[in-house]
Amino acid sequence: QVYRPMYTIVLSISHRITGVFQSAGLLLLAYWLVAAAGGAAAYASAARVFAHPFVRLLLAAWAIAFWYHFFAGLRHLVWDAGYGFDKATARRSGQAVLVATALASL
């Protein structure tokens, strides 16, 4: 392989992917809110759905994606202000995003 993906590009693409995942996860939030407004029976049905192990795994992944997207968004805001473009700073800020995501997700 001739091309080697750069660290910053991989993190930037991951930022976009987590943004899409966040949008999809909002469907679960909307479902929960509609069920809560729909009464006790609808809420009990939604509670059963959210108790399923696969849905719980999706919610955990959604939380991780939220934190990653949040911290990467802050990083992009700093870049928009014109700071942090040199290679060493970009790498350190990317590592900080990953560490902050892990800590916030725990």
C-alpha cells in the first residue's frame, strides 16, 4: 500500500462518523420521549426495549460517540480559531481527545 492514513485524518473522519451515529441515536431518544408521553403502557413497552442487551450496547456506543464528537468538536473549534496546526500539537490534541473520551465514557 502506497498511502498511509495520517493520524489527524483518521480522527477527523471519525468525528464525522460519530456525528452521523449521533443523529441515528437521536431516534432512540425520540422513541423514549414519545413513549414517556404516551402513558404507562407505552413507557413500559419502551422500558422493555431499552432493557434488551443489544439496545444497551447501542446506548453505550452512543454515549462514547457523544463524548468523542464533543471533544473532537472542541478541537475543531480551536483549529477554526487558527491554533494547533503544527504536527506535534495536532497529534497531542488528538491524543487528548481520545483520553478525554475514555475518561468521560467511564
